[in-house]
Amino acid sequence: MRSESSFEIDGDLITIDAIVVGSKGRASARLVVDTGSTLTTLAPGIAEAIGYTSADRVARSIVRSAVAQERGYIVCASRLTALGFTMPDVRMNITELGHDIDGLLGMNFLSDFNFEIRIAERRILVEELAR
């Protein structure tokens, strides 16, 4: 299966629209496509709005960057829809990100696909890998 999705450029960041489903509902999220992130990440406010708190965690997490260290927790989200595909039971790191973004679309989602980012056209071509 193949899909084509548009994206926005926010500074140097490629952002896409996604839908995250939790135990108490669903939320739209603007996620940065981040091939350097192992896990998909979601801001705590959005996670809480759809029913996830630290009480639902499967593990604790620490995110280290060049300028900070943020503590968070990992949950197993019911469903994530992004780039034209829906994936059930997605592990998500819940932590503060700043920069007015809702989260990161990490490699735990992206690694199931071949994808091509076409900057000039502002679109991402995605092809599901054979399983």
C-alpha cells in the first residue's frame, strides 16, 4: 500500500498532522518527522486529554539533548494515524518538548515504511514494507 501526504515546514522542522487515540478519546497533533528519535513522542497535555497519565506508564524515560534533560514516561497508545497509515498499540514517550510542537513521529512508527521526503513539493511518499 502507498500513500502521499503533505507537510508544513516550521523553521527547519518538517511537521505533519496526526491523530492519536487513547482510552478517553482522540486528539489531533502536529508532529515533527524525526528520524533521530527512537520513539514517537507526545506532549503531556495531549496525552492527558486522551486519557494517559504517568499511572498508565509501561516505563519511565529520560530524554537527553544538547541543552537539557527531560524526564517522562512511556505509554502504549491505542492507535496512531499519520502519513496515511494507522498503527495500533504504538509506544509513545510522554515528555515536554517545547518549541510549540505537539510531538515527534519517531522511528518506531517510521521503520515500517519506505518513505521519500520531497522538500520542494512539500509532500512525503510512503510505502508500507512487506511483512
